[in-house]
Amino acid sequence: MSRSNARAATDSRMRRMSLSLVAAALPVCVLGVAYDALWLLGVGAWSSSRPS
């Protein structure tokens, strides 16, 4: 009985750690994607407005 309780406690601890990792990584990923999109738009606008 105590073994299953320890396993449940470990599972909930691992789940909590993975949720906090996802919560920490998600804003970084969103900011990275937004920065890439802005950079690509800026480079595209700069290269298309440049006289060839």
C-alpha cells in the first residue's frame, strides 16, 4: 500500500515539474516565434523596398 502511495506522490511531483517546465518554456517559444516573424517581415519589407 505504501509503495503505491509513494508512486502516486512521485507521479504527481513529476507532473507538477513538467507542467512548470512547460509554463516556463511556452512564453519563450511564443516570443521566439513572434521575433522570427517580425524579423522575417522586416527583412522581406527591406529587401522588397530596396531598389534592384
